[in-house]
Amino acid sequence: MRLTRFQWILVGTAVAALLIVGLCRGATCLILLSLLFTLAGLWIGLGVSFPQWQMFGPSLCRVRTGEKVVALTFDDGPDPETTPALLTLLAQRRVRATFFCVGDRVARHPEVARRIAAEGHLVENHSHRHSPWTNLFSVRRLREDVSRAQAEIERATGRAPRFFRPPMGLTNQCVFRVARELGLTVAGYSARGFDQRTASAERVVARILRQVRPGAIVLLHDGGVPATRLLAGVSMLIDKLEAEGYQCWRLDELNSCEAQR
């Protein structure tokens, strides 16, 4: 069985601790052990926060391709105030995107989820409640939460999601175990603009463009962002990407691009 980076860190830390205990004594031993466990904990903590590190398993954050293609992904919807306006813009620009939707919000606004799917976009799983404590859920509770979102999205759109993006992008061993059990691919991102925290659409777009490479997965939000700022930012981003020769694909199309390599 192939070990994850998290498991390698645990094994390496255990081996290093045994060596320290065997070779050192007294205060020196305690100091070295403290440093070792602090560094290991810091490394694992950063791996939780950055899916690109692939700490707990294979997360789809960017596709290896020479083609100038990216995937636009939108989290935390559907939002009846912003998502329909975004869909109208995407239709005008002839861009198809991927929406990571919250199951509870799909249940409250199924007509918006149906429209997303009907207009050729992907509707994928972003948990049922989008709880800030999701990363602390047990396997059983996380499985129930993700499964409820699966059911709500399939009920609204007629199609079960194939990708799962955990809330806040945080990952751990439970996330990958539940994803495997449900046949889902964990999806991260490689370019983000912190659009929920930044009031300037120009700054959001500038941040994203600095991170864009062929095969990039762009993280944006249609939930929790004012419609005016969202539309301005997305329109500006599409303009900039097209000016640099990029095309915007759905996440499944981008993923299949790598699978064909």
C-alpha cells in the first residue's frame, strides 16, 4: 500500500523520536523532541490548509497539460441573488464552469441548481451544511453530510456529483476516506483571489492571474459575494484570460485532458 505524505511524516517522526531518545539524555532530549513534534505538527497543519500539498491523498488542484485551458469553479451557492446573474453572464460569454454547491442551499433553491445544470455547467458537492467544523467531523458524520448533499443535488439536477470540495478547502484523512467510499474525487484549486475578503474586483483578478498556468483550477465564489462585484470580477477575468489565449473548460473536461496523456 502506498503511504500518503501524512503517513510518511508520522513514520519519520516516530523513527526520529526513537533515535533522539536513544542518543540523547536530559534537557537536550526534551528540547529535540519538542522541536521535532512542533515541526511535524506545523507541517501537518499546513497540509490541512493547502490541498496542493497532497498531504492526505490525491487532490485535483491542477491538471498537467500544455494547452492554455483553465477551469473556473464557484463555491458556496446556489445563491438566488447572485447565481442567476452569474449564469446569464456566463451564457453571454459562452463559458461553462463548475459550481460546488452546498446541499442545504440546493434543497432551498432547487430551481437555481436545475438552471445551472440545464445551461451546461457542472453541479458538484461542497458538503451539505458547509459547517466551519467539517474538518473535525468523524468519518460517520462526514459521510452522512456528504451523502445528503449528493442526494439533494441529484434530486434537483438528475445527476449525482463526481467531485467533492471540502468547505474552506481543508482536508484530512477522513475527507479522502469518505470520498473514496462515495466514489468522489477530492477537488482543490491552484489559483484563488480571496474574493470573499477583498472588495476590489481588480485585486481579485490580479491575484488569480499571477497564479494561472495551463491546467489551473480557479477558485471563485457565487455565495457570499455581492452580485455587482462578482459580475465585474468574472467578466474582467474572462477578458484577461482570453487576451492571453486561455479557454475556460468544465472541471470534468479539464480532468479528462490529463487522463488522455
